[in-house]
Amino acid sequence: MNFYIYNTMSRKKEKFIPVHKGKVGIYTCGPTVYNYAHIGNLRTYIFEDLLKKSLEYYSYKVEHVMNITDVGHLQSDSDTGEDKMQLGAERENKTVWEIAKFYEDAFFQDCRKLNIEKPSVVCKATDHIQDMIDLIKLLEQKGYTYISNGNVYYSIDKFKNYNKLAHLSMEELEAGSRVEIDENKRNPLDFVLWFTNSKFKNQIMQWDSPWGKGFPGWHIECSAMSLKYLGDRIDIHCGGVDHIPVHHTNEIAQSEAAVGHQCVNYWMHGEFLVVNGGKMSKSSGEFLTLSKIQEQGFSPLDYRYFCLQSRYRKQLAFSYSALKQARDSYNKLKDRIAAIVLSAKQDERADEELIDKYRLKFKEQIGDDLNTPNAFTVLFQVIKDNELTNKEKKILIEGFDTVFSLDLLKADNIKMEAADEDLINKLIAERKEARDNKDWSKADEIRDKLKNMGVDILDSKDGTTWKARK
């Protein structure tokens, strides 16, 4: 079965054809480790984790490379603003190295909570300065650079179709990216490859280079590291939509100028998480972290479930009421699955033909540019299908959850005590008391809870009896 990807470059959904049969190389832009990742950032990493696991469900072997930006990223993507790492250090009275280590650890802690699998390769910018220098030297040899005021710039006029990813005119790109004019640039859209003479006179992170002591621009790191670890023909490159007009546009210019051909076959971008009509951003100083929503009583997997209810290419509006709805739906789903697991028997039928029918349905949806809402529809069809045994349902759900990563069959969710007759009888007694008090709402709530546990109850003049659903 084919896997389809919406390619930002072509603005079309395309059949995925890997460079090497059975293998996929993915490069994803990682965090700038000067502050906590906000939940909008984390939505992008959930999408990329979903992509990786969906490809693995298709039996591809995935090599996933992600960078850690711990140097060179200014507030604006266009070489303006303050140094993000220095801002973090000043804010917390720490060294830039301490800031980088602390927030890198915090980022991966959030990833673990969200069941985001760690990439095959995690590469820090500060560990690859020589690779960046070598790439800049190559671009210099090929005539794509110039030096102005001590800094090495990339000349976009030397590169054809600079705007091919963004699909914007040069005027639109310039209007969208320029915050303040850099008089050292020949073209306002040119960008810095290496700073030796920046406004940060006491820049701590500096290295020797052929152009003088300094530090790299932000964009060069992703080109250098993606080429180093995945070669000059990469299957998929991912990031947020905000990377399209500047960062990824500049990556393409650098990488393709260096190697002389197209480097990335498919570009994929996750849309914004929006709050009150605007995208979530750290620049305002007000942003939601995973810890903050946990403080409000939500689990990290509540948030993952919330994200998976929407397509990654669609803007997702966040509110606590919407997250609560997602949590309630997620908890009901886990209860229903717990009932299936508790009722499944080892000697039940496990018909591979029936199982494969649903596996193919699920593959069709995740292979349709990661259509998770429809993939959940397949999951609910499995749960409701009375022709399937509980064992068959359990096998299917276990497979689906390798993609969803929602711990749907985790022992903690299943609440093994639900099989305890004492608990069931206690709930039936509480329901009887509610009925005697004419509290019909509570009585119905308890009935539904028992039903979700896989317990059917029967009321008669002699009282209430129950039986475990098979």
C-alpha cells in the first residue's frame, strides 16, 4: 500500500518514494534551547513523531536526525534581534552553556512525557562548528558568498528560484522577513553564514575560523548536519510552517548550492497551535508549557490525544475547555479498551484475515498524509465490531497504538481491580442507593461505568444481577 505525503514544495499530495528501498531518512528542525518548549512547539514534535511511527507501521526503517540549536539563533530568523542563548543566560543569571544543558534536558523530559521517541541522531550545533565552517568554505569556493563588515554573507542573487519553497514573490519575502535594515547586505534577503563582527561584543560562544573569530548564523547548522548524517539526498525534511519563508528557504539555497542538485524530496510542515486567534509564541513572554497544563490537572497524553484529533496541516485552536473535552473522550476510550482487555481470553479466535482487514484500513488512513481523525474512526470501528473477538480487538489496538502512542493498553489504564467482584458489587450497591434516592443521573453514570468495564447489569424484581461481557 502506498504512503502519501503533502509536499510543501509542490503544494500537492504525492506518493512517497524513498531514495533507498525500505529505508527513510528524516531531518527535523529541533529546539533552540534557551527556554522551555511551549505546547505549540510540542505539537510539531508530536506530528513528526507520528510521521516516523506511521512510516515504521509501513515497515520502513527510519533514520531520524534532529538538531539542537545552542548557538547562533537570533530573535529574528533574518539575522536581527538579540541572541536567544544570551537572553536566556541573562534572564536566569547562568552561563549560556548551563542554559543550553538545562533546557535541552527539559525538552527531552517533555518528549518522554508525550511518548515522543528520541531521534536516531541528536546533533548539537556547538559540536559541529567545523562542519559548518567546511560548508561555508565550499560555498565560498563556488562563489555564493561575500564578506561585508567582517561577516560572511550568502548572496541569494547567485541562487536561482530562491523563493520556490515559500511560493512568494521576492517583495513578499522581503516584507515578511525584514525587521531592521542591515546596511552590510547587498540584498535585504541575503543572510549571514558566519559572524565575526556582530553587535554582541562580548559574545561568549566564539570559535576560530578562516574569516576570524566568531560564530555561525542559524541557518547553516541544519544544512551542515543534515548533509553530514543523511547525505545529499534526503527523503523528508520537517518543521513548523513558520520555517518556510526564511529558515527552510535559506537551507535549500545553501545545501543545493553546495551539492549542485536538489537535496530534499519531500518538505512537510506542521501548522500553528493558535490561542485567542494568534499563534503561540515565546516572544510575548506569555506561553503555555506542558508543565503548566499538568498543573491544571491534565496529563501529557491528554494533550497528545488532543493534537491527534486534528490534521497536522490544519491550525488547531487551543483552549482548556477543548482540552477537557479531549481528556474526557480519551478517558472513555481507555475505559472501553480496558473492558476489552479484561474480557479477552487466551483461547479466543485470532483470525489473521479479519485482523488484516482492519490493519489495511488503518494503514490507508495514516498513509493518507497522516489522517489521524480517520485513523481513530477505524479504531472505534474495531471496538464496536461484534464480529471480532476481544483477542482480535486487543491485537489490532496494540498495533494501532504503536502509531498513536497513547498507552491504550497500559496496565495502569486497564485497572485490573475492575475484574474484582467486590468492586463490581460495590458499584451496583451505589447504583441501587442512587435509584432509591431517585438520583437517576448518578445511577446512569454508574451503569455506564460498569458497561465500560465490560460488565452488563440486569434489573429485575429480585434485584440486580451482572455478568462480564464476552
